[in-house]
Amino acid sequence: MVTRTVLAGLATLTVAGTATGLAPLEWGAGPLTIDALPRVVYTAHRGGALEVPENSMSGLMTTYRRGTADVLDVDTRILRDGTVVAMHDATLDRTTRAKGPVRGLTLADWQRVRLRPDSKLPGHWRAERPPTVAEVLDRLGGRVVLMLEAKDPDSLDTLARMIRARGLTRSVLVNSNHPEVALRAHRLGLMSQLWRSKKQMRTDRPERWASFVDVLDVDYKARDSDLVRAVRSGIPRVWAHTVNTRKQRDRVLRLGCNGVITDAPALLARAGKGRGHRT
């Protein structure tokens, strides 16, 4: 038996279980999985980066509590000592009060970093410490589907160990721009997601990835024909990024996408669920 602490909102809950079958009480019969997602899925990109500080715990928790997204997206980087953390850029310069490469830090260094929330964000946000991915998994894993983008492909084995240890293999998508990383994720027993740019989609043959990609993450700016080809590839879930207006959303849903990835989940929620996707 092992015991771990799970942070649930502002409360702390200690639960016990086996190393392969931990089940926090708030899960009920089990963690929320990708199979339980609605027909049209809304993903909060970086937690909803036009509405909350990106890749921050307070931002992720705010979006989760608002209920405006079905999936929370978190970028991941690996530190010098192997710790995996929530961060989009390879450097600290844009989003924190520090400077320099993320890869050069240890966990002790990381705990001294403070985020610098964008002054254009609505509301008031404190300069909090950015989370590790373990902290994100422990606070939100199983309560909402998470999308972890592996910015550093060499972090994949560590991500797989953390996801498997928490019983979250069907509750966490691992995202990459590289088909070979998506294939590795699949072979590690993870849910794999592959994102592609407008330029890449012009020559992609997405049907080649149907056997190992669970979600194809496509650029909404791609040509209609490229989006339709993705939808018809045999990959069951095709979500468009980064969709921040009702017009953009309605177009990709009309072309057959069954999800959107957005920096503004609350804004799109206020604009309604959008037109049903083509069958």
C-alpha cells in the first residue's frame, strides 16, 4: 500500500491505494476519461491564455471551476534534474520574472521562479510559483481530462511513468508535433495527440497515423480541403487550434472537426456551443 496527498481545490485530501490503482474519493467509480468527453470538445489552450495566466495553477483551477472547458491543455518542459514542469517556452523570459533557459534549472531553482501575469488579462493575478507537472496531475488528474504537450520529447518516459502511477492513462492526452513521438506515446500505453501546422497539413497524409493517434490537432487556418482530409483520415477525434472566435469555431465544426482548442473558453461558452459538425 502507498499513501499520497491529492490537492482538491483548496482542500487537501489524503487517500490510500495500491501503486497501480490509486482512486481519490472525488473520482467516484473512477477518473474522468477521454471516453466520457462530449460530442464536441472544448479545450482550454494553456489553460485559457487570453483569460488566465498561461500554464499556472491558479489559471488552470479557475478555468476548471468555471466549467467552460472539457479539457485543460498544459505545456511541459524538462529541467536539468529530470523534473517535468508546466512551461511553454524554452526560456523563462516571456512569462516569468526570471531569465534564462528552463533546461538549466533544478527543482530547487524552479521553486524560486515566479510567474509574471500578462497585464492585459482580466482580473487580478498574483505572481505565483509555476507548477510541476506532478502537481498538476495530483490536483486535476481524473477530475478533468488533461492534455500535456511534450515540448521536450526526451521527457516522454518520465511523463508516462507519472501518468501510469496515478492510474490516468485514459485521462491524459500526450501531445506532440512529431509523429514519431506520438507513436512512442502510443507504444507506452498513453493516449496520443498529434498537432500539425497549416503548412504541414498541405502535404500530410493523416490516414497513416490512424493506428496510433487518438486526437489529431489541426490548424484552423488550413485550407478547407486539408481539414476535410484530416476529418476523413480515420482518426476518431479531430480538434482545431487555436480557435478564438465564433466564426472560426463554426467553420471548423461545419467542416467536420469535433473539437476546438481555444485561448478563450469562457468567451466561446458565452457564444453558445456552435453548429453541429457534419457526419
